[in-house]
Amino acid sequence: MQESNTSKLSIPTRMGFFERFEDFTKSSVWPAYIGCLSALLYAVFVRFYHAAGGTIGMPGKINDPAVFYMGSYMAGITIMFCGFALIALIKPWSRIVPTKVPLIGDRKIQPLLLLTPTLLGSAFLIAHGVSGIMTKALLLAGFITVEFSGFVEVDVRDLALWDLLLYEPFFCFLGMMAGLTAAHYAQASGVRQSSFRRGTILFLIMVLLLTVFFVSSIVFDFVDKISF
């Protein structure tokens, strides 16, 4: 019997969310560079600018300028550090200690040592930004009132607009870049697929819970707002 020369066509399987996410983050290192650049720009042109006495983006009179300037400076340093940390996560020496390091050279770094603070920081940034956007939108729509402590006098509408259009979106963006960088680091470090997927779900739950907490704290004013 003559065999058919007709080749069998392979039907591509449909990729789910996790498969697409894993495939994207496995080779993507650009979120680290974009995140670092955005962190540096924000630190210099916002935090350090305000620390030097700049008034653009601050439509009000500060209650204690000295404390505010120092707080802006420290926030800028912290944000710059976060940006450089993202670059470190895509380098080989963040996974294996360089050979030149005495005693511990060539040893593999436990991924959770770097993943834990990165994911916690990422969740905080995203929740901070999302909650800020939600509450400032509600404020501008007249559904809630927000007390801006630290100001002797302030133009609430202008400050809310600055938050809504610049500050809070930046936190969301930086948090997402940090989260994507952490996902790349996890895969490059050999984290098992099952652990990677569970970690992704837990991270999303953490972001949701933090967002609910931040929104509630602002709307009901039961804790001081956390801001940079």
C-alpha cells in the first residue's frame, strides 16, 4: 500500500495567561532599564527639586519646610536605590556570587533573599499608585474629602491633579517595572514553574489587599497617608 505523502499539520496550542507571562518575562530585561531610568528622573526632577526648594507641583505652603526638604531628599535617595537595584537583578552576579569574592565565591544566591524585598516594594508601589489615583479621582468628583497634613494652606484641587496625573501614575509604573524585573529574575534563577505561578497569584492578592487598605485609610482617615 502506498503511503500518503500528505504531511500532518500541527495545530498550535492556545497559550494561557501564565504561559504568555512566563514567555514574556523570561527574556525581557528592558523593564529593569526603563524602571531605573524613570526612578532616576523622578528622584532628580521631583524629589531633589523639591528638596532644593522648588515649588512646581507643590501648590501650597508647607508647615515645616526643613522637615519636608529632608524628607524629599531621603525619598529621592530611596527611589534612586530602587532603580539601581532593578539593574542589579538582571546581572549574573545577583544569582551567583562572583568568583573573586572570598569564601563564598561561585555560590548560588537564594532567590528569595532578593525576590522578597523586590516583590514587597513592587506591591507597595502599585497599591500606593492605584489607591492614590482612585482617591484623588473621588476627591475631584466631590465624593470624598481628604486632609493634606503638613500644609499650612494648600490648593486641594491643584494638588489632587498633580497626584492624579503625575505622582501616582509614576508609582504604578515603577511598581510594574519592578514586578516584571522580579519575574525575570525568578525565572533566570531557576525557580520552579509551580512556585513561580503560586508566587504570581500571591503577589496579585497582596497588591489587591494593600490597595484596599490604602484606599480605606485615606477615605476613613484612620491612619496617616504614606507618600513620597
